[in-house]
Amino acid sequence: MHFKIQRQLTVALENYPGRLAAVSTTIAKERINIEAISLLDSIDQGVIRLVASDPTNCKALLVKEGFYVIEADVLAIELTDNPGQLALLSHALAAAKINIEYIYGSNVQPGENMRLIIKVSDLSKACQVLADLAEN
């Protein structure tokens, strides 16, 4: 298991066709890569969470285009996609009294590496928990 802290951007936007296209086009024009993305919708608003290859410039571009953007540090965790990995991770964080505020991720093939993006209540404490897990 490997992990690092990354900067995540959260973009609030209207919930209608074309808004995700506008965000992704703005980012693509500047050759910034979206490394991870999650989209949550409600009746009147959508929320995009993304990790970009250049979060500082990505945020500036989106703000310039009129999008509301906030930043947060998240954990990007790379681990082997095997049954029980999320259970192990979530139990270790729970035992340390760290709340997982949200999580998203994906894999390509079972048994290969996957990447999780996790927002936690105590980032520095979570890093220590993950470092301890990686040692074992």
C-alpha cells in the first residue's frame, strides 16, 4: 500500500446537461490531466470532486470561467484490489477514531492495483495509521 496527500478541487455547478463538459473542456484546453473524479448530483446542483495533475492552475482556470471551486487535502491510496482491503483500511481508521468523510475509487482488473481517494477527519493521524499498515 502506498499513499500520498493530494490537493482535491470541489466544483459546484448547476445540474443540467453540458456542465461537466464545460468543466472538463476548460481543464483539457490547458492540458491538465484529471487523475480522479467523482460527481454527485442533487435536484438542483451537482458537485464534482477531482484530483488534477496541476491543481493550482486548474483551480485558477475554473474560477476564471465562473465556477465556484474549493480545495481540500485528501489521501490518494494505491493498493492491490483484493477482497478485504477496504475492510482492513476502514477498520484501522475507525480504531484510530478517524472518520472517513467520503471515498471514491476504481480498478481496472481485480487483483491489480487500484486507487482510492479518501477525505478523512484527521489527515496527519490517518497518514500515521496508513504508514503503520504499510509496514505490516
